[in-house]
Amino acid sequence: MNVIRAISNVIYLAGDDGYLYRGDPRFGLQAIELPTNTTVWDILKHGNYTFVFGEEGTIYRSNFGDDWIIKRQGDPGQQFHHAKIDGNNRIWALGSNVGPYVSADEGESWILYDQFGGTSVTGFYSIEFFPNARRGYIATGVQAFRTYDNGNLWNGPIAIEATPNDILFFGADEMMMGCSNGTILRSYNFGGSWERANIPALVSERINRIIEVPNDGYVAISGFYNPDDERHGRIWQSFDKQNWFLIADVDHEIRDIAVEPTQGIFVCGTDGFFGKLAH
């Protein structure tokens, strides 16, 4: 499984088998077949619609979650890694080869945003917008761009040390970034400069996601290959955003994590792995 989301107290889960799984884990998840057998990388709720983002540049949309309509398709080799909503209520979908694509009409149409041409951008990996603000941050392999007007104009590039897999904002200027080299970076000036947090990194480990857990600090998930080339995953926790300690180790790469307010923390990963953190 690649992605898990908690939307309106319902768990959504998807991976490589062309199905979306939805429901309350205590009573079982409903398997919903998508229109095409595609690998899914992100799920997003926007207004009355739920969106699924996958391979081959595919975007599905549903208003109730049962019947899915293809709203975009046709980019061989393209993967939509992340999707976010800006302060103008537009949806940004990040592509692995080109992009991002932007929709201002609830996913009815998508336009390629090509302002980044000429800056050696070959794919986008993470995007985030400050809550209730006009600022945002978008990251590629080893560089990033900032916006002060909800993405109408992006400034950069800014050099970063590794491919970012996830970005998390705090307050007015503070950010954290989980990277492909196993580091967690912190910034106090809206991503203008970065410093490393204290987390023991392993060879080939990568931080896939960072989330804030209400009233219980912050949790990061990672995946790595051990010396026998087997996938493993770890879950880290921090209460000060600087010092991280290990709280779980599993025999699957952990791809994503979600907090459901009434049930707790859920994780998913390779080989169909889906579990709840005993925390």
C-alpha cells in the first residue's frame, strides 16, 4: 500500500492493485475498483469531491466515493506523488516527470504549470502551503521554490541537500522536511536555509512522511533496505521537533501514515501492509 488518508473519520487506503479501500478498520474496509488498474500515490478531499492520483498521469474524481470518473490520463511514465490545495482553492498535483498540474474548477480541467522551465527541474516531489496564508513551498530533487501569492509566482531555486519526500509547516516561518537520505531538516526562515535534526539514519533509509499528532508530538515514518536487500520500516517520534527516537520497527517499508482522531495512528506499506500503531 502506498497511501493512507483519514477523511471525515473514514480511512482511505490504496496501492498497486487498482482498488481503493474505504471504511472503518474496526468493521472492515470496502474494496472499490477504480476505472483502470493503476498504482495510486495520493488521495485528496476537496469540497464535495474525493480525488485519487496515480500513474500514467491519471486523476480520478468521485462525489460519493463509490463511482469514479477519470478526469485526466495519458502521460506514460508520469506519477503524481503529492496533491495539495492552495489559498485560492486550487488543486496542485505534482508530477514525477513534468508538472505540476493545477486545477481551479474542482478537478474538471487541469493545466500544466510550466513556470519552472529552464531551472533543470525533472520532477516534483513535495508541495505544501501555509495554513490560512498565501505562502507555499515546492521541492524538486535537490532544489526548492517559494511563493508569497498562492503559487501565482514561484521564487528560486533554493539548493537543498537531498530529495524531499514530505514537508510540514509550523507557525509563521518554521518548517520540517523529510528527505530521501534519511535526514529530517528544519528551517526557521520559510525554507531559506536548513539544519539537520537529530535522528539516527541508516544506509539507504529514507523519510517518507512526517505528521503532527494532536497533543502527542510528531511522528515520522521511514523505509530502508537492510544488508540482505530486504525492505524494512521504522516509526520515529519527537516532542521538540529536534530530537527523534525509535518507537517501532516492522518488516515492511512504511510508505504512509494517517491520524484518525477517534481511533489513533494508522500506517501502510509494501506487500499490502496495513496496521495501527499501538501508542
